Amino acid sequence: MAIAIVFIFDFAAQLIQSPLTRIYEGIICRNYYAIHDPLLYPVGRQIPESECKIPPVQSELAFVRGMGPVFDAIPSLLSAIPLGILADNPKIGRKPIILTALIASVAQTIWVLVVCWFSDTLPLRMVWLGSFFMVAGGAEVINAILYTMLIDITAPNERASTFFTLHLTGTWLPVLLAPPVTSALMVEKGNWVPVLIGLFLSFVGTSIAAFVPETINFRDQLPAKDPAQVEELGPVTPPSPPSPQPSPAVDALETGKLQQQFRDFIDSSSFVFHSPHLIILICSLTMHVISSFRAMDMVIYYASARYDISIAKANLLNTVNAGVSIGVLSFLPIASVFLTEQLKYTSQRKDLLIAQTSVTMFAIGWFGVGLAPELSLAVAGLVVVTLGTGFSGSVRSLAASYVEPHHQARLSSFIAVTMAAGNFVGSPLLAWLYGLGVSVGDRIWYGLPFMALGTSFVVIASALWRTASQSSQMRMSLDGGARTRHRNLSRPCPPS
């Protein structure tokens, strides 16, 4: 059922994303010509899309799209930790939190469409006010709780495969199927029809989510960690004792309970800062979410502006992206079995190798997208980026292996906070880089944000590969010391 919900919401998002970008562009374009050349396109006359690829319009489009995640991140940062605490509370659980967050997401979409529909009187930037609904949980909170629910009901050695399956059928399949439908509807029916269909599907997905069973009690039924699963990157964080639960009488009278739980959360989350490897993994996930969502969103209007194609046609790049992703995700379970059963890799070492390979593909691919002089070469770069599709699942599985079951939701919430913070900084930074590149005039600079992404992933790749090298040297040193001690113990004692 979780996969069905993710499929419906992602299909709806794909139906909405590109038409909404074109609606934004049309509104900005109309306002620009109304001020700078009102006689060229008087009120009521349709402005060709090709006339909207000018730098002032593209810079404002990038700014409006780029600042949206910033305003989304503010309430997400404020609410992610309290919502994580509530989701860990057996009296509340995961289901009410994720259901409320889904309803808030639909409400935000409705507000955005209202602003666009009344754009003659409402400034387009008022779409940012829809971020108020994210107090109930944004996309990061939804993802965090969803992954936590999967962790609740999945054995540790099956988590990576479960995450890959979720990405394959719940995320990438709608990205494969929806863009051709969206582009056809945009050409034949206009921009509003696919948007309204997507909104209807969001209502359907929220209704189905109401029937999802609670999973918080499944945690105690999971098998204990296999001692053979030795941590490859370093020692697993020792378990922290769960915080004592107040009695019902005290619970009813204590007015500062949430504040105390917040402080307890900060204290109990200190395990993150005690492990440099875990910090690297969380930072890499933050860059990945910027790459997967903000950069992929930007690719559509970047390709449209740089290579002189319509947004409806540029939207088909999502299908290329999804097709390669499905191929990669279909291959990953086979590769996982080969690494663990044939090469005898532990699950941690396997996940690390997948993460290292994926982040290397990100670095190469984004440089290719940013520097490509032709659309075909940009598509090739995008394909290379997509070869790293297994990154998120492997890194999340690797991070989860550091944490005890009763802190999984808190780890997920901590990841959600860092992702929201990454969006807070990364999204406007990418928008600013795109606007800067467009303002230069030479189209090669349109790819400036993707060159910056490539540079960032070079740094992350270096950290991950260096981590593995240090761990390998440490194991060799320990093994060498053990062999030396064994030889010393095996020597016969000299006669006295």
C-alpha cells in the first residue's frame, strides 16, 4: 500500500510540475511585456513561448522556483523534530503524522493554483505563502516518516532492497509514465488540464493513506542485529537507553512535555556527531536531495532556454531519466546478491561500494549536463547522473545500521532537518547561479549551477572513497597485529 501511495503522489507531481513551470513562465512573461513593451503583446494576445526565453524572464522564473523550497524549509525545520518526537510516541505513532503531512501538501498545491488563476490581481510571488501549510510536515517529513515505517517492518538485511523497490515502482515508474502523458496534454489541452488531473490524484492518494495500518509496534518484532554484520566504516553507535515514559497522571499535568522531549531529542541525537562516517553520509544525502529535486526541476527550463525547445518537449527528459533509473534499480538487487553471496561482502561494505560508485556518476554526469553544447550531449550527461540512482537507498541503509531501532525515527527526522537546511541554502544558490549564467549572455554559462553540483559531488566522492581507504588500512593494521601476536604465542619458549 505504501508503494501505491508513493506511485500516485509522484504521478500527480509529474503531471503538475512542468505545466506549472510553464504557467509561471507565462505569467512572468506577460508581466514583463506589459511593462517593457505593452504594444507588442497587448492584453488578451497570446505570447509565444519562444518569446519567454529572454534573460529577465528566465531569471525571475528561476528565482520564483528556487525560493519556493526555501520558504518550505522554514516550517519544515521548525516542525521536523517535534513531528519526529510525536511519531516515536506509541500513543500517537507514524500514521497520523504522515496523513496530516499529506493533507498539508495538497492544501499547498491548491493555494499555488489559486494564486496562478488570479495572477491578474495577485503577485506570482504569493505562491510562497503556501509554505505555511508545511508546518504540518513537508516533503522531507513525509519521506522521513515513510522510510521509518518501512524500517519498522523490515529486517536490517532487507532494508536496502526494500528501499530500491520503493524507488523503482513507487518513484521512477510514474516518472517514466507521466511525462509523455503530461507533454501530450500540454500540447493538446493546455497547461491547466494536467495540473487539475494531478490535483485530483493527490486527493485520491491522501484518501488511500487513511487506510494504512500503524507500524510503530512492529519495531519490537524485528530480529536482533546479526553479530556477523560487522560495521565496515567503524564501530556501531552504542545503544542509548530509552527515555523513561511519564505516568498517565504526570503526562496529563505536565505542560512542558513537548519542550522536554525536544531537549531529550537533541541529547539522544548526539550519536550523529560522535560518528564522522555518519556525518559524511547525512551530508551526502543532503546534496543528493538538492541534485534529485532542485536540479532535476531546473533541468527542464534550462534545456528549454538553452536548446530552444518547448517546456513540453523538455519534460520528456524526465522519461529518459526514469528509464535509465528503472534499469539501474532492476540491476541493483542482482548486484547486491552477487556482492554479498559471491564476494562475501557485508551489507555495510556493499552499501558503501554502491554509494561510492553512484556519487562518482553524479560528479561526472552533472559536469556533462552543464558543459554540453548540444541537447544530445546533455541527455548523455543526464544518463550518467541517473546511473547513480541507487545512492539514496544504499546510504539510508548504511546510516540505519549505525542506529538502534528505538532511535530510527529520530535519525530519519535528523536527516529530514539537514535536507530541509540543504534546500534552504541549495535551492536559492542554484537559482542565483542560473540567473547569473543567464545574465552573462553566452549560453554556455546557463549550465553554471550544474557545474557547481559536479564540483560538490567531487568533494563528496573524495570523502567517501577516503573513508573506505582509511577503514581498509585500519582493518589491515588490526589483522597484521593479530597475526603477529599469534606468531609470538606460537613460538616455543626458550629453555631456561
